[in-house]
Amino acid sequence: PMKLIAVGDNVTDLYVDQHVYYPGGNAVNVAVNCKRNGMDEAAYIGIFGDDENARHLQACLDLEHVDHARSRKAYGETRVPRVNLDAKGDRVFVGGNPASVQAILRLCLTPDDLEYISGFDVCHTSCFSKIEPELEKLKTACDISFDFSEPRYHREGYLEEVCPYVKFAFFSGARMDRSEVDALFARCHKLGTEVVGVTMGGKGAVFSRGGQTYAQGIKPVEAVDTMGAGDSFIAGFLTEYLRSDGDMTRSLDYAAGRAANTCTIGGAFGYPHGV
């Protein structure tokens, strides 16, 4: 059986112009999409607030059969990024609530957590999860997938802090040229990361496994909302990588299709809630 656990962030994305919010967060999105893609088991560990947003998030995870029983609950607000959509369906973030429980608390993994996580094939987390101090312990439990996302997390010092513990590294690099991508591949591989990928928006994606590179184009769709497309790409890649025993070409093709599909729905994976 294929099993993935995501550890880290959860949010509710508030669409200001539509007066609705959607469940989201990189870790949540990857867990939900992996389960939808055919993972036998998907689970999530994070920190929930005690507000209606958190209750909606948990209800959506229940509907998607993503176990979250090991998550923590704190007194405080769920993180609420504020979002507008432009004419192309691209998201534009316009602020949020700076004092959410995700902002003021950090997840510490217990020995029991690590024993539980060791039952999974892959643990996905990200630069938004404040999990860096736990990575050394986490690596002893299972392979780690890590989303470095935006360029401020691509700096050398951060790569040195994270890459030695990570098997799969994902980067967003719409403005990167190929020489910058190749240099990033070389840095990550040298630090110990086996599979490194850069998604480049409309230019598709380029990946490297141990120095061998693979290119993947986009799959055009009528985009309604691009929220969560990158997370869907990660979930698609990880699911097919496990399913195909590491076939890079199949994994990237499947990932591109799943990302395209996400662009046809509202929010990262649906479930709008009025405000």
C-alpha cells in the first residue's frame, strides 16, 4: 500500500471579492490530493485553531478521508490569507491575519509521532511549516518531500539547513532561466537531495534525479482559479512516483494533468464556506 503523511501548515484562503473562504495550506493540499490520486492512506499533522475556520478544515479532511487525529489544537485563529483573482484566474495575495496559531506556535514532534510517521512511505512538509528543527529526527522516520516554494527560500543558507534531510525537493521558479535551474539542481544534489524539481508556470517543469534531467510541459485548460495547482503537481508526482516505482516520465506527466485539473475548480480543492 502507498501511504503519505503531510506535516505542517493549514489555512483558509479568503477570497475577498467572493466573500467565501476555502480550506488550504500546502501540507493539507498535498495530503488531500494524494488521497484523491489513489494513495491507500493519507494523513495530516498540524496545529488547528479553535474557530469556525478550523472546524471547516477538519470537516473537509474527514470528507476526504485524511486522518488528522494526531494534530494539535490551540486557542486562537486559523491563518487566513486574503486573496483576489485576476482576469486569468491567477491568485493575488493581499495580506492576512498575522497573529494566527500557525504564526505564533511551532510543531514539535514527539517519539510517538515519529513512530507513527515511520509507518508512511513519504512525509511531505514545506517552508511554510516552521518544521526545520525537526527535519533531522523526521528523516529517521521516513523519506521527506519538501516544498521550498518562492525564491526567498532558495537562498544558499536555507538550502544547507534543509536539503541534507530531504529526498524530494520542489521549487517554484517562474522567473528562473535554465542556467539558474541547473545551478539549483547542482547545489541540492551536492547537499544530498536525490530528486529536485522546479515548476515554471506556463513554461512547465524541469526535474533532475541524480543529475539526469527531465522536462514536462503544461496541459492547457480553461483556468478558473490557479490556487493549489503547484500543490496538486507535488501530490500527483509523489503518488505516481510511488505507484510506478520511480518512473520519472510517468510521474511528471501525471503531475501536470493533476495540476491542470485543479485550475478548473475554485480554491485549492473546493469546499467554499461563506463569511
